[in-house]
Amino acid sequence: MKAMKTAVLTMVALGLALTSGCDRHSNKEVYYLVSANSATPYWQSAAAGFNKAAAQYKVTAKVVGTDNYDPQGELAELQKAVAGKPAGILISAADATVLQPGIDAAVAAGIPVITVDSDASASKRLYFIGTNNLEAGRLGGQHLVSKLNGKGNVVFYTFAGQPNLEERLKGFKDVLSAHPDIKIVDVVDVKGDKNAAFDRTQQYMALTGASKIDAFISLESTSGKALSDAVARANGTDRVVIAWDINQETLDGIKAGTIEATIVQKPFSMGYVGLKALDEIFHNPPAALDKNYSADAFSPYPVFVDTGTSLVDKSNVDAYIAGAQQGTK
């Protein structure tokens, strides 16, 4: 009986040891989310997802970046993160040309890097998590065609050099190429300044006749409200305004009819999935971080993880308002 009790106690002790050994996470593991425009609701949502995953795994999350559109400032934040030798970095490349050397330096230092929201496909990052921006642009383009009845002048607002925005614009152009009576008059680089978007829209609202602008489309999250305010000030009730992403102002604008629709991404999911992906790579590292896994048919990593896109207009805005309120609780 004594021998049996001893054996049982030994098995319990062994089980506890194995259970303890399986608890692989530690708050000494530090993961970074690096972005530009980090003060916007979009990036606050991404940070919330990143932090939630970190809390579940009991690891340390650090969210850094610039408050406005500043690729050089974002590069400086990335370099600081690399100096801290973290377990992994999730980064949105505001300008792929500017950020690529920093991403490659991080990988060379043995730090796993995944891009999120905006890719740097020529860099040595492992893969990309975010929106299929080409399809998102096509989704917006189809809605635009239906609202303009196939005819009109259009102005887009963007950040020049940001790959995800270029893909969105291409998606719109793909759709509009089949509708020659819809003409793109201008693609405005607002450089992250919503006041510049407002001012340019006011100028365009003064045009009449054949030069009249019928639709204003923001390809990024900061300009939608500015466009709708400028159009409303000029009493442009016959103009179409399409925004990007959701925040309370955009949802309120759709509800009020000053914004026709917005294309919605899932930044919370990007941050949440991104940290978990980095954690998996840290604990199960590949033989080589700098290998081109997109050319490997037996790669352990995808090329791209699509977190999803949808269009919000008056038909479904109430559901998104309810979801936004729930998300803040």
C-alpha cells in the first residue's frame, strides 16, 4: 500500500512538472507593434487586439509609433525596438522604401518580423497579415459605379508611397476601367493631414458644369469626415462621399446621410492574430528567418493572412454601431 501511495505521488509530481514545463510563456517575452498614425482610432483598435492577445499569453506587449504620418519617425521607432532585442515585431510599413532597411536589419539580428496592414513585400519579413486591399478597392469601386449610375467625375485622397493604399486605388481603377464615363480627375496626396483634405475638397466643390466633381473617395481612415464636412458646407447633397475604415464619426456620418459608405477592415483582428503568430514563430523558430518562404512549396508560413473586408452603408450601419459600442466595453 505504501509503495502504491509512493507511486501515485510520484506520478502526480511528474504530471505537475510536465504541466509547468508546458507553460511556455513569460512576461519577459516582449513583442512590439510599430505603426505610423498610432493616435487614430484605427491603430488604437489594432493595439487593443495586440494587447488582448498578450494578456491571454501572459507576455509583454509594447505599442510604439508616430502620432501622424511620418515614415522616418516610424523607422526610428523600429530601430529602437530592434535594439531592445524583442521576441518579435509586428509592423505596418507606412512607406515600404523607407522601412525595408530597418525590417531587414531586424531579421538579420534574429528577430521575427511580420508586416500588418501595409506590407513591405520586398523585405525579409516572414509574411503579411491584413486586408486584401486590391479586392477592397474593387468592392468600393462597384459601389461607386452603382451610386453614380456609371457616369461622373471622381477625386481620390491617399498617402503617396504607401503600398496598401496604392493597391486600393488599383482595385477602384480595375472596376472603373469598364466604365469610361467615370473619370478620375485627381488623386490627392494628403500626407496624413485631414485639413488638407478638407481644403482641397472645398476647392473642388466650387467647380460646376462638366468639371463638377460627383464623388470624393478617401483611401485611408483620416480623411472621410473632412470630405463629408467640406461637401456638407457647400450643400453638396448630390455628391457621393466614400470613406475608409470605421470610427464613430464615420458611422454617424453614414447614419446622417453625409457619408454614403465606408470600406471596413479589421485592425483589432490584425493585432490579435499578429501577436499570436509572432509568439508561435518565437517558440518554434524556422531554420532561417531570412529565407524567401513564399517560394517554398513546403513552407510553414502563409504568404498572406486576409483578415477580411466589408462595406458599410445605411443598410447595415446600425449593426456596426452596436458592435463599436460593444467593443468599447
